[in-house]
Amino acid sequence: MASSVLPALALLVPAGVLLLVRGMRLYRYELGERSFSVKLFGRYELVSIRFEEMLELKVAKWWDVTSAGWSPLLLKDHFALEVVVIKRKDGLYRQVVVTPDNPREFVALIAVRKRALERVEALRDETDRKAAASAEYRK
């Protein structure tokens, strides 16, 4: 009896673990107003990258990343043909690789938020300059 159950358990346990892991995402990617963050199991923040830290954001094929010779921070939770490579200004890892469900849409969304943030900063700087000029004029 025990000898016939053991092979079945040897097959069922890895299959159950595979279904559990495959059904649940390891990382959750969240876009905020000023930054992008990666959370482990949707709870624990592993990485947070401010939009102004991002030098380049591009969609690449997975084999381009693995054969490039550099070692990025891989935050992949599933196999994907296309990944998003984020190049940063500074930090321990200058390049971070993530696997969102729709890489092209993800890159476009970050680009839109980054441009909007730059416009807000430019307006804020212009308002500060006008206020300083007005204060100087009143003197």
C-alpha cells in the first residue's frame, strides 16, 4: 500500500506546488504619481524607482537581455517573450528588468506620467520665478 502511494505523491506534490506558484504572481508592479515600485506578493516593497531617475525605458526580447553580458536586477515573475528594461541614473543596479502583462502599454503609461510630472515641475519653477521677480520688483 505505502509503496503504491509514494510514486503518486512524488508526482502530485510538485504539480501542486507548480499550480500554486504559477497561479499566484510573485511581484506586483505599481505606478504612482512620481514613482514605480515592485512589491513582493503585493505587500513588501523591494524596489522603488522615481521617474526622474529613469534614463531609458524600453521593451526588449528576453534573449537580448540574457545575452547582453551585463547583470540587471531581474524582477520577473513569469516567462515572457518581451520584457521591460529600465535604465537608471544611479543605484546598485543600473538596469532593472520587469515582466508586466503588456510591456508596450506599461512603457507608454510610464512615459505619459513622466512627461506630466516634468510639465508640473516646469510650471512650478515658472511660478517660483514669477513670484521671485514680483518680490524683487516690490522692493
